[in-house]
Amino acid sequence: MNEAPEQLPVSDTAAGWSIPPFPATSAEYITVLAHYHRAEMGRMAGWRDRIDRTTNWAITGVAAMLSLSLSSPTSHHGVLLFAMVLVQLLLIIEARRYRFFDVYRGRVRRLEKHYFAQVFAPLPELDSDWARLLGQDLRKPQFLISIRAAMSRRLRRNYLWMFLVLLLAWILKISTPKLQDDGVALDVARSLHEIVANAAFGPLPGWAILLGVTAFYCWLAYAALLAGDSDKKEHGEVHV
């Protein structure tokens, strides 16, 4: 990198403030890049930790609800319906956190791809526009992924399996109300009418609950198969 002319700090002695000087030599530029890369790595790791915590909450909640619902023949299947709603809420929270994580990951990857990779394995053709794009992103951060695409990614990687476990447990619960009862034969539903009757939830009839759960899982399947957004597309300003 060519040495830039020395830039003195802009100051206003009357107001008592001054702007820090910009790097003027190659060594100073490299130092700035190293510190900036470390800072963005820290922010990215922080949001990665938040994502993992949300996933841990979801797994813990699913395990607790399964234990509560399947451990006793008197437990209502509504516990599993509540678990589905709770996991969906955590999925929305995690999708929001994933969007922030994706912003900082994009910056780190831009630095690693266009600068550090060029240091370790130089290529004859160098993209000279990456620094300008990075500067624009720092001035006005933009999300690189929509909330729908973020939910789709988290569904495919983690949450789809939790929802499937809850669905299987719910089907088992309404088709076999008495899962464990010492000295008594298992009470297995022998007809579709009986399963529909077991699916009733308070004043709501069983057919309405079955229809709602079916529609919810059809929407989950659609969301999981939803194609991701282009990385070049912007999806709103990041509030930092």
C-alpha cells in the first residue's frame, strides 16, 4: 500500500475538541485493519453466542414440555400445543438475531476474502472496490437478509427437528391417551373419530385443532423450503 500524505488532526481549540488523525503510512493502515478485524470478530462472536442461547432455550423448553406431557397419562395434549407456540416465538427471536449476526459476518468475510486472503495467497486480479463497499456499509449499515429468509435458514438447520419431535409426541398423545398406567392396558384410539375427539382443546372442537396444526406445519414446510435472498440485496437499515 502506498504511503498517503500525512493528515493532521482537525481541531477547534475554542470548542475544545479534535478529530483523531487518519493513518498516514502503510504500517498505520495495517494496524487499523488488524484492530478493526478484531473488533468485528468480537461483535460477530457476540451475536453468534446470542443465537446459540436462543437455540438452547428452545431445546430446553421442548425437553421440559415432552417430559411433562408424556410422563403422566393425565397430562393434557395442550402442553405440546403450547410448546409449539413457544418454539415458534423463539424462532422469531433467533431469526432477528441471525440478521444482525449476518451483517457482521459479511464484514468479516469481506475483509478476509479481499485483504487477508490476498496477503496469504495473492491473485493477479484484485477487486479494488471492496474497501469502498465496506466504508458505505459502516456509514449506513443494511441488513443483507430478510426476516423470512433468516427464519428459513434457522428452520432448516435446527428448529425443523424440534417441531417434528413435538408433532410426533402430539400425535402419540392424542392417539394413545394413556401412555403409562400401571396395571391397566394401554388406551389406544381405535378410530379417527376417537382421535378427533381426543384432540379437542377446551371449547375448540378436535377437528379445528387438527386443522390448525396441519395448517401450521404446512406453513413451516413452506418456510423451510423458501429460497434465500441474494447477498447483494438490502433489507432495511441496521439499528446499531
